[in-house]
Amino acid sequence: MMWFGFPQLIAVPLIVRLMKKVDLRHLVAFGCVIFAWSCLINIHINADSGYDQLLLANFIRGIGQPFLSIPLAVMATVGIEQAQAGSASGLYNLTRNLGGAVGIAFLATILSIRQQFHSSHVVENISLYNPATVERLRGLKNNFSNHGANSTLAQEQALHTIDAIARRESMIMAYNDAFYFVGVAFLFAACVTYTLKPFRPQG
């Protein structure tokens, strides 16, 4: 997560200067595109993906985040009377938190649905009539037998291992789908941004 926070320290001063010269819609749209790019980088992760594979995506995401949050906050609260500033800020934060909660719930639903979808397709290809499955089971059974399991136990452990691999791969593919969905959603958001009125703060 350090690589998500560090770029923001660099980007914020630049954004503050740009906000005085550029229509804020451009900054928000740019942030959406950057965030979408960072998500689409992750649509091909696999069981071997780890720190090195996620570092670049988090770094890019860290650059895009302030381009979204800062201009949106200004657009939502600028021009509000001083007496109403506290209420406006509170309403904006409430809306943002509510949107985040709804988004997380929606993504959790997508993960569940896509995991079931991929699981059904993965299981279709696992069969005792499939030479690859038979060969994998034989190799796993021999491995467990070499570690002291009897024939029956080794067979059961091999089947459990195949089941665990199938579940793992279906979940990974579901996460890839979720990254893809979020990336496309941000690209759509970049386009929707220009339905807002032109906005360039003064001073």
C-alpha cells in the first residue's frame, strides 16, 4: 500500500496548480482514465501473481486517486455559503462513503456470480475421461503415496487437491473479471464527467 500513497504526495501539489488553470472536468476525467488503466493492468493475474505484479498497478492508481478526489471535492463544495459549509462537507462525505459501500457490495456480488460461472466451466473440463485430469491425479496420488499415505488416502488427497485448484482458479478469474468491470466503469465515468458544467475555480 506504500506504493499507493507515495505517488499522491507528489501529485497533490501539481493538481493544486492545475486546478487554477484547467477545467476541473479534465482533471477528473484524467483521473478516471488513469484509475481505469491501473485496474485493466490486473485483468490477467494468476495464482503466481504477487508483490511485483501488483506494485505497478498500485503506483498508477496512486497517481490517479488525487485527480479524482480533490477536484470532485472542490466542485461539490465551492460557492457554498460559509454557514452551510459544514453541512455541505458532511453531505459530500456521506454520499462518498455511501457510494463506496454500495460499490463494495456490488463488487462482492459480481465476484460471487462470476466465481460460480467460472467454477462451472472449470469443472466441465475435469473428468476421468480427460487424459490431462487422469495424468494430474496420478501424479498427485504418487506424490502423496511417497509421503506415507496409503493408496485410498492418497487418492482422496489427490481429489481434494484437484478440487482446491479448481476453486482457486475460478476465484482468480472472478477477480480478473471484477478488475475488468471496474476499469470499464471508470472509462464510462470519464465520459459522463463531461455532462457536468464547465468548471474552473478562480483564485
